[in-house]
Amino acid sequence: MKTAVNAVFAAGVLTALLTGLGKAALLPEDINEYENRYMEQFAPLTVESYLDGTFQEQAEKALADQLPWAIDAKKSYNTAVSGFTGSVFDALTRGYREAAAAEDARRLEEEKKAEEERLAAEEKALQEAKDAEEKAALEAKLEAERQAREAEIRLQNELSRGIYRGVRNEVKVDSAERYFTLPSGRLVYKEHLMYENRFLAGEQKKLDDHIEAINSMVERHPEITFYTYYIEKETDVNFQTGERSGIFEYLHDNIDLPDENKRGFLIDRFSDFDAWFFKTDHHWCGTGSYRGYTQVLDMILPGEAPLEPLEYTEIGKLSGSKATGTDTERYTETVGVWSYDFKPVTITLNGEKSSEYGRQLAYIQRIKDGGTPLENAKYGAVYGPDSGEAKFENPESDNGSILILGESYDNALLMLLSQHFSKLYSVDLRNYKAQTGKVFSFDSYVKEHGIDRVLLIGNLDYYVLQAFILK
Amino acid sequence: MVFSSLPFLFIFISLTCLFYFAFRSLRWRNGVLLFASLVFYSWGEPRLVLLMALVVLAAWAGGLGIDALKDRPKARRACFIATVFLITLNLAVFKYLGFLVSNINGIFGPVLTVPVIELPIGISFYTFQILSYVIDLYKGNVGVQKSFPRLLLYVSFFPQLIAGPIVRYSTVESEIGRRKEDVNEIAWGLRRFITGLAKKVIISNGVARFAEIVYAGDPQVYGRLMYWLAAIAYSLQLYFDFSGYSDMAIGLGRIFGFHFLENFDHPYVSCSITEFWRRWHISLSTWFRDYIYIPLGGSRVSRGRWFFNIMVVWSLTGLWHGASWNFVFWGLYYGLLLALEKLVTGRLMAKLPRPVSWLITMFIVILGWTLFDLTDPAALSTALRTMFAGGPFRPMDVLAANTGIIEGAFYIPLGLIFMFPVGKLFKRIESSAPGLILANLWSAALLILCCVYMFGSSFNPFIYFRF
């Protein structure tokens, strides 16, 4: 009897493990609906992929996505942990929060009283103003002060409502437009989660390696027209002091290309950054990426008319990379996408035909069909994944072929740019080998595909990370 | 590859079992185990697997030499010394050369370039295993292994390769050549493996999060109480991680018909430091006892020499754990305490009520683990200062700093319960058939829960990178 019980147990465990492996390896799925992204897949097993560890790394990621009930398990785990943490947090801080609420009420009462007194004083001052000019100046000053107060209150409300779930009084909100640090270490400026500034001095050596590789490639291939596009983000500008990283200028001065072939997505002030980037994610939003598209198109095909955005649709909420894994995880923002009149193109991702690149059209349709907005949209799922190799063929264009070497920022441009070229190839060097099983060689690639133009596009990370160096 | 990972469970162990049991011949089964073990090691160290094979080759050739020179004692001794020297040199270069050069530079200024050498995972474990074979062979305690693949299998056998226990050749000598797998033993091994996996994935990783959050935060926010709790959490993490790995190794060994010795015996119930070290990492303590302490003369020497022996063994024990001064100090800390206990405090402790001697022992052990954990002198100094002279507990500030601490704190009581031998209750249940069904169902449920944790949490610290 004991032997039979044990045999069933041992065989059961082994069968369950093998079934899981079989499903993950032989019946892989494409979309992770829970996280709104493409699922990880096993990388081809080759001596090279094994020796450099990419096969192993990818196997771990693929199993975490593809095993039966993996997503449900992850969801249950996250729900249980956040439910437990949230209820314990609420129970432990109830007394404190009640006291804080009472304090808030008292403070509001005092503020209201002070506001009434201030208004009375303003009224009195206006009545006592001697002439019309003095009166107008006084009114302008009072109006400016009122706007500053309202801005500060709006910011305080935004912060206490969204970003910071903990003890509110600990966060030092400053009306003088300063950066501050959340207890998790994450920087905040106004309502944006931020990364710290990075300056030329700290990045120059790595930039030089990239510049050398780019210049060597340009020199070797006079038959190809090269373009570079540098995307500034908050790491390039200090909105408090106005200091700039100097990185775009350095690239511009040292890459051996004509000036008109080296452009940048430049940010001059916070209001630009606010309009062009997500608040919780490191990527550019629909408005920013459209601006990037028009600039890139103008650089490569001057005079070519860009696609016009047709309609803006809010597709749900986004809690992006900057909000993940910090005490700001509950901070979300609304995300919307523009619709365009895309002409049909043939899409091939890592050698396999695909009906779409990114789910932007599907998400818009979902909202139009009365579906529920997404609870947690992801940039990669909306605009397209970081594919090792993506190929777009547009029979209606006669503008030749282009190779785009970039990272995730260009995902949002690929569908748009595909409308203007006969063949558009996009290579993400981080994933090329793992997802296609081939080693990327620039010289062979451009020869094999008859590339006319090459665009190097990315933010600072693209121009400093070893993974993006061209070989 | 680590046991507590999806590739190990779903790719490695499932396929190894499938192929292993598909063969009937022991030669083929050993072949499957050897191939699997090399894949296991090369998964994370694709190139350094060759280094391990080379060291085994040296031991194998040395072993053949020692055996062949039976009638020429001087040559045999020279062959033995040369083999031990080669094997130890490998460890010294890969693990201690950088440390040595740093210290020379510290004393004489920057005269040498500090070599940057990647530390092969498990090098300390496999070196000690190989040494046990060579020393025991020289002493005549084991027979020579003429087959290189079999010796390579002994050293590289994946259950004990990267995190122990240090299995001596004498323990598995006969089982490499002749063993019998039995379904009851396989099921026992599986249950033991799952228990170890749960110890690692659920409890150890859970409490580790707590310690990590506190040590990464502002000491003024966390204060004295949280620093002590963090030290307790780290002590629990180390125990459940290490003993969990040992459980998994013992269980995996049993699945394939090998019987490894126990490595942990509930060390946190100890009422003296001597008792603690009899229960903690038994395979390492006995290795040092048999191969260093006793050859140095053990305790049957003058008091001064005995004290010297103790300090040598414990400084080496410290160094074995990592090439850094804090490990040496940690070893000397225990050497001094053990000497003191033997001479004076042991008798006093024995007279105290057990709960009091237990509390004193745990205080010493927790303090020792703090010394072991924080390799950065500044972090260690901050931790010790905060533990003994830190500020008060500020609950709202602690919660505001990182709510993740709530999750970590949940596992501390679990760890405190399961550090006692409550598992023995389960073992009694397994003796009846209905109890066995329950035990198997429990193990299956625990395995599913472990998988949920592995899917849900990417936090899975690996503490053996220094060994």
C-alpha cells in the first residue's frame, strides 16, 4: 500500500513538471494579457547562446511566462501580498491617519480664516490705492500670488491623492519648484516621477566608444546615408536649475555626419517634458512620439508629408516603469493613443509574420466597442515590443529601404515610419541574438537587405550601453 | 543554476529523472547523472566547468599515483603533498589572491595590481570534497577510484555541488558503484526536497526582505528594535536558506539512491556555542575537525598549543566563508568563544536554567551573524551602534519608508516556529498509510505554493556566491 501511494506521488510530481515543460516549450503563447505585453519565448539553443548565457536567461523568462497558470499564480501572489500589506498598513496607521485628518481639518479652518482676513486686507488696499496705475499694478500682483497659491494647492492635492500613499507630512512639497525625494529614493518634480540628472563628464568615456563605432561604420559604408537622432529626457535637463547634460551637443560635435543628418529631440523646459513624456513611465507619450516622428521624417525625407493624427482615445490607466517597485506603485495616470490612417503593411517579427505591431489599434477598437479601459497598460504592449528584428514592407512606397537601430523609444515610431519606406527594418541589439538565434553583423546585414539608409535612434542609454555598440 | 528556480524544477530535474529512470544499467544512469551535473554547473558557469574538471583530473591522477606508490612511502608522500598543493593552489588563486594582493598593497602601498578573478561558484565546496578523497586515500581510509568519470561524478554531483553539504568520498564510495533506487526512497527524497524548497522560497526569502529593507534604510528611522529584528531576520534567512539547500541536496541524493549525511540539526535550539557548532553545517565542522584540528594535535596537547590549534581552525573556517577580514574576525570570534566556553563559561552556562543559556547563546549567535553579514566596515559599525545605542522605534516612519517591510515581518514568526524541531511531528504521521497519503498531499500542495512564490516574486537572493 505504502509503495503504491509513494509511486502515485512520485509519478504525479514528475508528470506535472514534464507537462509544464512540454506546454511551455511546445505550445507557447504570444500575449501576456495581465501585463499587456508580448510573452517571453525560449531562445534557440546554440553553442554560442549557451556559452554567453542568453539561452539560460531567456529560458528563465520564458518559463515564468509560458508555464501553465504562471500568470494566474503571479496575479494571485501579487493580489495576496498587496491585500495583506495594504490591510496591515491601514490597520497600523488608522490612528495616525485620523489624527492627521483632524489636524488637516484644523489647519483648513485656520487657512480659511486667514484667507478671509487676507481678502479683507486686499479689498482695503485696493480701496486705498491712489490712482488707476497703482490699482492695476496691485491687482496684477494679487492675481499672481493667487495663481501661485492655487498651483501649490493643486500640486499638494495631486501628491497626496496619487503618488504617496504613506505619511503625507513626511513629503516636503515645495512651491519653489524643487525636486524632492520620496522615502523610496525616487525623485519627484511636480507630478512627474523622475530619474536623476546625468552629465557629460560621467558618460563621456562610454559615449566615445559608441561614437568611434558609429564613425567607423559611416566610413566603411559610403553607399549608405546615415542619420542619428538623440532623444533627450529628464536626465538631460535639470528643471530646477536649468542645467543641461551637454550630451546631445557632444554627440553632434563628434559624430562624422553632416549637421542635417544629426538631430535631437530636445527639451528646453519642464512644460515640454510634461507634454511629451509619461508621468510614471520613462518613455515618451503619444504626443511626444508623434513629435519625434515628424522630426525624424523631416530629417530623412524633407518635404514628405507626415501622417496626421486623427482622434485621441483614452484607453485606460498606466502605471509605468518609474512607478514599479517603489512606494509609488499605486500611482497611475491616464493613457491615450492617437489613431492614424495607416496603410496596410506586411509585418514580420523575428522571422515570423505578424498581423500587428503593438496593440494600439486593438485597444482603440476595444474602447469603441464599449469594452472596459485597461487597468494597467504598458508602453511595449501599446506601441510594440522590443523585437530583436521587426520588418515592415509597404508596397505603396518607393522610398527604398531603411534600417533603424534603436531601443524601445523607437517602438512608437515604427508603424508611422513604415508608411514612408518600401522596406523598414528595425533591430534592437539587446534582443537580436536571443530572439532570432543569429549574431548581428552590421556589414552583412546591410548587404543582405540592400539597405539605403540607417537611422540610429535612442535616448542616453542607447548611446552609452555596451549592448548597443555596433559590431 | 539554483534549486529554487523554474529552470531547475521544470527543465533540469524533470528531464534528469526522465532519462535517469529510462535506463536500467548503473553505468548509463551514472552517465546521465554526470552529464546532468556538468550541465547544472555550466548553466551558470559555462566555461568554469572546465576548471572543475581539471582539478578533478589532478586529484584522479594524484590518487592513482598515491595508490601506485604504496611500496615507496617517500615518493607516495611527495605525490600526496603535490596533489594537495595543486588542489589548494587552485582555491588560493581563484578565491584568495585578490584579497592577498589588496592586503600587501594596504601595507606597502600600491605595489601590485589587484587581479580581477571571477570566483567559480562552489569552489570551496568542491575543493574540500576533492581534498577529502585525496587525504582519505593517503590515510588508507578509502580505496583508489580508477575511473575518472566516477570521480568526476562524485565531485560534480549536482545536489551538493554549489551549496553543500560537503560529502566525503567515504560516504558515497560504495554507492557510486552499487546502489538501489526504491520508489519509497524516491518519494521520501521528493518530500525532503520540497520541504527544503519551501524553507528557501517561502521563509528564507521572506525574512531576507525584512533584513534587506532595514539595512538599506536610514538607521535613525529604524532604530534599535528594528535593527535587532533585522539581525534576527538575517539569522533566520541564513538558517532556512542553508538548511533548505541541504534538505534539497539530501532529498535529491536519495531520489538517485545516494545517502548523504545530515548537515543541520536545529542549531537554534542550542544552549551553548559548542552545541551550536555541533548542529550547524555539520559537514564543514567535521571536515575541519578531522582534516585540520586533529592533525594539528587536537586537544591532546598543552593548553597553549590547544588554544593555537583552535584559533587556526577557526580563522580558516572564517576564511573558507569568504576572502575578507570580517570573515576572519567572525571565525576568531567563535574561536575565542569556544575556547572560553571550554575553559570557563561552559560550566557556568550548564548551571543556568536552559531558557537563560539558550537566550545567551542566541544573543552570541545573532551578533556573530551580523558580523558575518555586513562585509562593509562602515555598515557593520552603523549596525552595531544602532543595535546597542540606536534611537527608539518610530513605527510611522518605518512604514512611510518602505511598506514592503510588512511583508517581510510576516515571515519572522514563521521562521521562529519552524526553527524548532516541529517537523518531527510530520515524520511520525508518515508511518501509517493514511498519514503517508496526507504527507504526500501536503508536499504536493507545498510544491504548488513554492511555484506560486517563484512566479510571483523575483526576490531570490543567492548567498553562496562567496563560497
